[in-house]
Amino acid sequence: MANSSPVQVIAVTGGKGGVGKSNVSINLSLALADLGRKVTLLDADLGLANIDVLLGITAKGNISDVISGDLSLRDILVEGPKGIKIVPAASGTQKMVALNHLEHAGLINAFSELSQDLDVLIVDTAAGISDGVVSFVRAAQEVLVVVTDEPTSITDAYALIKLLNRDYDMYRFRVLANMVRSPEEGRHLFSKLTSVTERFLDVALQYVGSVPYDENVRKAVQRQRPVLEAYPRAKASIAFKQLAQKADSWPLPSTPRGHLEFFVERLVQA
């Protein structure tokens, strides 16, 4: 009965573009695969796909083929490094950015057909706070907010948390500081964020650590390979392994929360 256990769904988000969400999503996926988890990575930046580019893989189809009904999710899955499965997004299609609520719901529900083959779904969201980002984040049970040491990163992360908290009653967020010069810088970034959230919102933020700025990440991106695979002993790779160990111990959902979410039928069964 192993496959009726809940799937852990982690949305990687941050509000601002350029904070390294896709790199975090890819390397966290690989580090979880190293722990023996069956991982699927969804490129949820529906109109500006970049996971396939970052990994140098060619997709046969993508999410737009699923939305149009031409292919199933299984048909478009691509095998990535360390056996992870990737759900590629479309590139440069305006209509994918403007999906309505029903289309998002259809897509989230479509994942149920994959649920036998996975333990963890990582959702790499688009930048910003569009309806699409909100749909995917609400449908996950863990929200990993990626911040960097730029004023706009903290303000955008705050805006995203505020929107999810005020409009959708979400109150639990995990925060990762990316591309930091030192562990202290990461903790300082977290305290900057909590100083605003504690004043204005009723939320619980948990700091899950930091990933150091590492030249090897840039080199890996240029080679279209994840840093964890290209440079397994790099400082960033070690940080991603530590993050995966933490994520692996986060509690799994036990009951449906009464709104649209990934793999809800597994929770009902369980």
C-alpha cells in the first residue's frame, strides 16, 4: 500500500524574478532523489519555460498539449538527471500565461494520474503574484519562499506572503535565503522579512537555511547541468543536500484542506 501515502508537494516561489527559484527547484529535486525519493518537478512558469533549458533536455510535448487535450501528463514527462521526472512548460505562449481558474484546476487535478509513481512533487512557480502563481502555491502544502539580498526581493516576498495570508488564509511559510555571502547574511535577510511580517500579518515563517553564492552554480548553468550533479562537492551543492534532508522530514498532509490541491484523492483515501 506504499503508493496510497500522501505526496509531499513543495511550491518554490518568491515573488521576484531572478532569485534562483528554478535552480533551487532543480537541485532540491535531485537532492531528494539522492535520498531515495521518487521526485517529479513541475515547471509551473507556464509561458516562459526554463527547466528544460537549464537541464539541456528536449521535451516532446509540454503543458499546453495537456491543456488542449492532445496529450496526457504521462505523455509529456521527461526523464531528468538522477531519474527525476520533469513536466515541461511551454515557451513564449501568451495563452498559457492567461489560463483561467478552471484550466488551472484541470491541470492540478490531472496530476492525480501520476500519483502512483511519486513521493514528492516540486512546483517551480513563475515570478510575480499572478492568479497562476497563487493557484499553484495554494495547491501545495509546503511553500518555500526564496529570498536574496536585494531590497526588491524582500518587498516582493512580503507582498506574496501578504496576498496568500490575507486573501487565502495561508499562514505557514518556509524561507530560504539564496546566493548569500555568509550564513549570517541569510539569517539577517530572514529577520528583515520577519520584522515586517510580524508587524502586519498573522503568519508563521520558518527559516530553513541558506544557499551560499557559488561560482560553480553559474558554471553549471552554462553547461546546462544542475550544480549538484556537475559539482557535487561545491558549497551550494552541500547546502542543497542539507535543505533536502530538512524537507524530507517536513510533515505530510493528513486531511484535505477544503480547497483545490494536488493529489487530494490520496488524502481522502488515506
